[in-house]
Amino acid sequence: MTTTPNAADAGQPAQGYAGDISPAMAWAWVQAGEAVMVDVRTDAEREWVGFVPGAQPLAWKQWPGMAVNKDFDAGIQALGGDGRKLVLLCRSGVRSIAAAQRATELGLTAYNILEGFEGNPDAQAHRGQTGGWKCHGLPWRQN
């Protein structure tokens, strides 16, 4: 299922960051050079589950233990230093909200990508079937 951005994808207001946007809108912004995509999942998630080619890897939390990445602030400031919007992606859209809030505290314009890379689990507890970057047919790879 491939999605094309429309007016409804333009963004939803949020508390503490620029807003929530659809995967299709995030991809359109990245392709137009308006935004930098930052994948805030762990290295292991990107390696095992898949990744978006060209997305900048910068974990919000580190495995094991899921402690906040001590290098996140410096990394996100470097990625957002050219004034472009940041669009943040995680597995389901939870960690990317926290990361977008932190980026905003640092003076950057950061958006959360709704549904994340894999979306929420379906009735059988499988991800990637009912929403998320992969489900929408947007570019991704798996090693």
C-alpha cells in the first residue's frame, strides 16, 4: 500500500514539539530537501528489522537497559544545525515523540512520524501489517 501526502498529512499539533506527520509527508519533505530524517531506534533494531535508506541513525535510547543516549543532544544539534526540519522515526512513534521534545528543547524544529517504522501490533501481535513506514510501501531495506 503506497500512500501519497495530502492536506490531512500536513501535520497535527503536539505538546512540546512541532507536530505529528504521516510517513508519506515525512518522505515528501525529505525528498524535497526540506527535512532530515533521523531514525532514533537502536542499532540492533535498524540492523535486524530494517531501515530507511538515507535516514540518519541516532538512537534516543541505548540497548541494553534503554538508557537515554548520552550523545543524543550533540548528535541531534549537528543534524539540525542547517535549519531544516527534523522528522524522527522509531518503531511505533513513542520514542520519537520523546526525542522530538528534546530536540525542540534544544531549539530545533522536530516532528514525530506517526505510526513509526513498524506500526502497532495487529490482533496476532505482529507489527508492520496495520500501519507504519513499511506498511505504507515507503522505501526501506533490511540487511
